[in-house]
Amino acid sequence: MESATLRPKKHNPVTAFIAAWLGWCFDGLDGYLYVLVALPFVKELLGPEATVEKVAGTAALIQACFLVGWAVGGAFFGRIGDKIGRTKTLTLTILTFAIFTGLSFFATAWWHLLIFRFLAALGIGGEWAAGSALVAETFRGKGRPWASALLQSGYMTGMILAAVSVGLLSHLPYRYVFLVGVIPALLTIPLRWAVPEPEEWAEHRNSREMPKISALFAPEVRGTTWRVLAICSLTLTCVWAFLYFNNPILRGLESVKGMPKAQQDILTRSVTVEYTLWTIAGNFFAAAVATFFGYRKAFVALVAGAFVVFVMGYRQITDLASARLWFNLTGFFATGVFALYPLYIPPLFPTLLRTTGAGFCYNFGRLISAVGVLLGGALSAQVGGPAMAVWYVGFLYILAFIVALTLPEPDSRPAQV
């Protein structure tokens, strides 16, 4: 029998954490490369006759499909992670997003790029569920929020690497940046060799029957499922509105429009690195609040701060200084809150439903955020530009605040099902 072949092996928490951190880092790298070159590369694929509106709409469609792929991959590989193990799944997902990010280099039409980005996103979404469960089953105790913040900093480090990569390859056509995304594939062989499956998963897989996916909505679990799904969907929609539109906001400023292209590219990269560093600071602020006051209050504090930033900031971005200020504060609050998710969500679910639950709740929010990107793209032209589109999306934080008040703490875990 399959379960009889599973043997718990000695597990090194540091090795497991490093593997998951690298997975997060390459998630950020491969996920953000497109955002940094979306408009000029899509324009190149559409041809010189393409209008600004056509380029913007097509780029937004590709990003929306990427987010849909992220959601599908999270759900699919989440289930795989509960069946075959966290480490095996982590290896498969990294290989998936590395290969298809690299294949984006060969796109000669916009729909080629859409397909490659969708397939790469399957791996990125799955990596989150497998990596978070791997670390959650390894790290225990009060230090978990700090480990979660450090884990999330891997994604932000990947974003910085994406910005640096685009800068280093700026003398080449935009398609070359996607070749950088192949590098994570080199991680898969040592990862599979060095990191065994967590003992907790192996023991449960040997002794228990796999629950059905419908168990996510069993009486013992469904309250958690719905609440976590809601908070993930709302915060993801808001933050992806920022992540996708901050580049158009920046390049649309009067003081930036007149700059030579090379100078605009340098500015974009420096602003990206700056607000990413603020995000890392926000990650550890979130961890501090969660450590001393609990996860629920940490979510409430970060969501409230993000709401204030979106509503106060994005009606006032008229110059470069204000753009930097509000981008950095958005990184601190709106993106900083994501440090809580990696080690908050998995322990809320039974062991053999853990990556399924984490992958479904966190990544299903991508479907909602994909709709948000498309609507934001349409809204941008109607309400006065991308900054105002972000301002309107920010009101979703009111709903997120209400949901945050009801979130469970990880120690109040549901019964095994």
C-alpha cells in the first residue's frame, strides 16, 4: 500500500525553512518580472500600431490570467501537497514556475505570453501552500510570527532581485528578463535531497484516511474556511491593485513623463526597491503585533492602517515625493500584512487538509483579485487615472476590517476530520 512506504525521517527545521524561503524568494522574482516590463513588452508584442488603451487592456488581461493561474495552482497543488507530501510538492511547483517563466522569452504574440504566465502561476500558487505547510509543521511556539515575517521577506527579496535583474538587462530586449526566471529550477534537485517530509504529515498520512476536499466545509472547519477566504480575497485584491497600478501611476506623473526612457526605468526600479524595503519593515511590525497581542489584533491594525493610506493617499499623488511617500506606506501596511498568512493559515486546518485549506483560501483570493485588476483597468479610464482606481479599491478594507475582527487564533484549531 502507498501509505506503508512512508517513513518519517529526521527533519531539520533550519533546512526546511531555508528551502521554503528560497521558494518564496523565487516566487517573488518570477511573479514580479512581468509587472516591471508589462507595458513595453506587451506593446512590442502587439506592434507599433497598438494604442495606449489596447496595450494597457491586454497587459491587464495577461496579469488577470496570471492571478487566475495562481489561484488554480494553489488549489491543485494544495491537494497534491496533502497527498504526496510538502517537499515533493514544493519541488514540483518550483520546477513548474521556473520552466514556464523561462518560456516567456519565446513569446512572439501576446497570447503566447498569456499562456506562459498562466502556467507559471500554477507553480507559484502551489509553492505558497506547500512551503507554508512545510514551515508550519516544523516551527512551533511563540517565535512563529517572526519566522512567518522572515519567510515573507523572501518574496520581497525576490521582488528586489526582479528589479535588479531588469536593470542589469536593460540594454537587451525586454524578453530577456524572463530567462532569469529559469534559475529557480536549479534549486529543485538539492531541495528534494536535503529536505525530508515533516514527521507530522508522514505519521498522519500513514495512519489516517485522506479527507475529501469537501471537508473544508464540514461543520468543524467551514467557519474558519469562509473567514480566512474572505480576508485573503479582500487584502489580495487591494494589494494587487497597488502592485499592478503603481508603475503606471509613477510613469504618468508630469515630472516623470518628460524623462528619457532609461531614466524612467531607473526611477521605477529604485522606487520598487524602496517600497519593498518598507514592506519588509511592515512584515516585522506585523510579526511584533501578532507576538504581543495575537494574530487577530495584528490583522485589525494592519488592515486599518492600509485603509487610511489608500483613502488619504491616492487622491493626492501629484508629484514624485508624494508617490514615494504613499507607495512606501502602502508597502508597510497593505503588503506588510501578508507576513501573517504563511504560518497563520496552515495550523487552522487538520494535518491532511492543511495544504488543501491553505492553498484554497489564500489562492482563491487571486480569482477575486484578478477580477479586481480587470475592473481596475476599466475603472482607471473612467475615474481619472490609475491612482483613483486604487483609491476606490481601498474601500474594500472596510469589509476586511470587519472580517479581521472575527478571525480565529491558530491555537483554536478545529477537530481532525
